[in-house]
Amino acid sequence: MSALVAEVAVVNLDQVLWQAWKSMDAPEGFHAEIIEGTITLSPTVGTRHFAVNRPVLHGLYGNLRGSDWTSGNVCNIIHGLKVLIPDVFVGPRHVEEIDHPEGLGLLASGIALVVETVSPGAEARQRDHVLKRRAYAAAGIPVYVIIDDYDDGGTVTILTGPDRERRAYGYSARIPYGRKAVIPEGPAKGFVIGPEITGERRA
């Protein structure tokens, strides 16, 4: 297959997935994302997710009060024909500035930070640590935070310096539960994800 034919095939696949995603009705209790050539169904948040994401969401909201930024959650973040739904995000206070032309979500180009809290299971860890890591970097999201109960007793990983071409982040800090993980840059610079949010290290 020539490079041109391969490129056309990829474009066509992206279009097919995009049209399928727009027309699908996700089963109750799930949301649908387009990640690396696949429509992925993920369960909506459970009790632990809620217990972690709620203070992150509210804490960021307070941290950003008075600025041109705010926090949000459970919204389609769209980059080209890809769709991601972070647990928490930071975007412009006037979100209409980055509304998708078809009203399907928010444009990734205006998102400053995303947070994912890892669900149980190897598939969930692969999605957040590998697939979404590449997807958020490719979208140019400046800060990606992963909160993971299942990584060696619990860790908060903060990724910065996205390289769109390599689909990778240039800098990574992995902080164990029990210590303070501090957002190093962007509108939420200085915001702390510490034991009051994650709890202490888990057995």
C-alpha cells in the first residue's frame, strides 16, 4: 500500500468513526470516545471516582475564581475527528469561545488542563496511561494529570510539554499519595492535589 493510499484509508476511517460516533446512542451508564481509531465505551464514574473528582473539580473552581478560566467535567473534548471525555478539565470561563462548530463539545485547542482518575482493571490503566496520554499530547493539551489508586499504593502523575508530532509529553512527575502534587504551569499553577483529595498511600 502506497503512503498516499494509506493516508486516504486513515482519513476515511476517521470519517466513518466520526459519523458513527455522532449517530450512536451509548448504553446507559457508559460514554463513548474516539481514541486511536476506535470508538471506546467507558463506564460512568463510580463511588471512588466521585470521591476524588468532586474535590478536584471544586478545588480548581475555587483556585480559578476571578480569572478567565474555570473547571468543568463530563464534556466532549474534540480534536479533529477524535473525542475524549476527561473526568475534569480547565477551560475558558466563557466556554462558548471554544464551542465545537456543530455544538458537539469543546475544542481541545482551548483546554488548558485535563484530569483522569483511573478505574480498576488493566484496560482502564492502559487507556489512561497510554492511549489517552498519546491522544492528549497530540491534541496539545498543556497539562495532563493522572490520579491512579492502583499504581504502587497510589500516585498522581503530572505531564507537561506536549509534543504533537511525537504524541508524547516531554516532562513527567510521579508523586506518591501522601505527598503534595502541585500543578506547575498554566491557569491552575500552584493547585495542589494532596492527601485531602487522594487519601494516604493505599495497601
